[in-house]
Amino acid sequence: MYPNALMTQVARSNPFSAPGFTLQKVEEPSQSLTADHGPRKRTLAAAAVAEGDSCEFGSSHYFIMCGIGGILSCGTTHTAVVPLDLVKCRLQVDPDKYKSIFKGFSITIKEDGMRGLAKGWAPTFIGYSMQGLCKFGFYEVFKITYSDMIGEENTYLWRTSLYLAASASAEFFADIALAPMEACKVRIQTQPGYANTLRQCAPKMFAEEGVWAFYKGVVPLWMRQIPYTMMKFACFERTVELLYKHVVPKPRAECSKGEQLVVTFVAGYIAGVFCAIVSHPADSVVSVLNKESGSTAIGVLKKLGPKGVWKGLVARIIMIGTLTALQWFIYDSVKVYFCLPRPPPPEMPESLKKKLGITE
């Protein structure tokens, strides 16, 4: 049996209890499946198709559409900010020449013209589209899988821990998909004269260093992207709940789709600022590592030092804050457009309320 006082305290004060999805029972018609097949335990993956939804939550169709949403949200947004990303990378690898964001833009335009700001757009679009597919698609898969493993009540009590684990697992595979194109992008952007296009860069890198050239940055990528993604999902979900609880003047169910998407954008931007901060040191290492042949992560860390790893932080906060907000907005818009399930903020399961002696 659960000690009521202890469980109540855990449920209310658990620091890892930020919501990411709901486990509340969905209202269904009286002629539900349970009438034909008897009572069954309700899990995330077992939710029936709700009225107005195009598919069942947790179905193969749902996962595929989430992956498509990830492609659109990550591929398009990262490509849109290539000029800022280019300047940010050059600030990290050559701070003596590119002393500030504005200096970086002016030098780049002076040397390469306006077209120079678009260097690396092709590997950026391909790489981050593949990353978005894995990040959002696998995230939904791991979220449901882990939830089913620990059960409904523990899912509610430790929902942020669940989101952290699911997002970290998804990003592990997403970075493997991203690494080759990220290496090409950084080489094009930070080594003037090396290559101007992906078609020039990839064969040249392979001839010089072999396959290792494309994957030597995967460990630093994990160091950068896994904390980033964990923060991206956990902070976003926590912020969404707080906004609906303390800022939005009416329940989510009474908000229009447009109003809900505004909340999504605001929560995404707030999450993006924190994402940029926690992942920036590793991002600096990745930029230098992919620029210099034969370098190692440890060697780059020693070279940059404690201050050097924070070069370009302001540019990255602007870029990642905007990126994260737009990514969540696009991803949620895809769900709205294709009528995918979008669970509301969480409520404590009835079974847990009974164990805790909580009455409405």
C-alpha cells in the first residue's frame, strides 16, 4: 500500500513532475470497446481514436506523421537561419577575425557577397531534416514505450523524467543521422576556399580522411544535442503547463487552435533560450573539431579554454530561441492540420487519487 501522506507529497513537490502528456481518461461514446471486450487497463498506446482525430494515438500512422512534422520543423527552420549559423560558427573558430555578430556579417558580405551568407544550406537542410525525422518520430515512440513499461501512475508522478529519457534516447539516433551533413556544413562555412557546395565537399572529405571524417564529431554532437533536446522537450512541456495554469485566462479546451499555437510558440522560445545555454560549450567544440583535420574533442577543449567555449553565445541564443519556437509551432501546426491527437495538460489518474484519498 502507498503511504498517503508520502505519496501526496511526492505527487505535488516532485521536481521531475513537469507534464508532457496527459493520462486523463478521454470521454468516449457509451458504446465503447470495453462493452464488447470487457474492462482493460488503459495505457498511452491503447487510447481509442477520439472524435475529430485522424488516427489513434500511438499508431504507426501517428508515428509516421510525427516524423514528417519533425522533417518540416527542423529542416526548414535550420535552413532559414543559415546566415546566422554561419557567422556563429566563424565566431567560434576564428574569434580574432570575427569579433562580434555584426563584424562577422560585414566581413562575410565584404569577402563573399550576399551569396556567401547562404554557404552550407544544402547539408543543413538534408542533415537537419533527417535529424528532425528521428528526433520527433522516435521521441513519440520512446515516450509511449517507456510509459507502458512503468505504468500509468508512475508515468504521472515522474512524467518529466519520462520525457527526459525519451528525448535523450531519440536524440542519440538523431545525431547519428545528422553527423555526416553537419561535418560538411561546418567545413564549408569555416574553411574559405575548401569547398562551396555539398557536391564538392563530401567527396573531398572522404578522399582525405575516409568515413571517419563524417562521424568524428558524433560524440561532441551527442554532448551538444542530447542536453539540448532534453531541455527542449522537458522545459517546453513545463512551460506549456505553467502558461495554461497562470497566464492563459481560460482552460486549454476552451482555447481556439490559433490560441493554442500561440502558447506553443511562446513556450518554445522560452525553452530555446535554456537549450542554447546548456548546449553551447559542446557546440563550440563541434565547430572547431569539424574545421580542423586530425583534431580531437579533448584537444579542442584544451585549446579553447573555459572562456573560449562560450564565444558566440549571444548569436546562438537568438538563433536557437527562434529555431525552437518555430520548430514547436510548425510541429504543432502539422498535428493540427492533419488532425493528429494532441493531448491536453495532465491530470492525476483516478486510481492514484483514490490511493491518496484525494477528492474533488
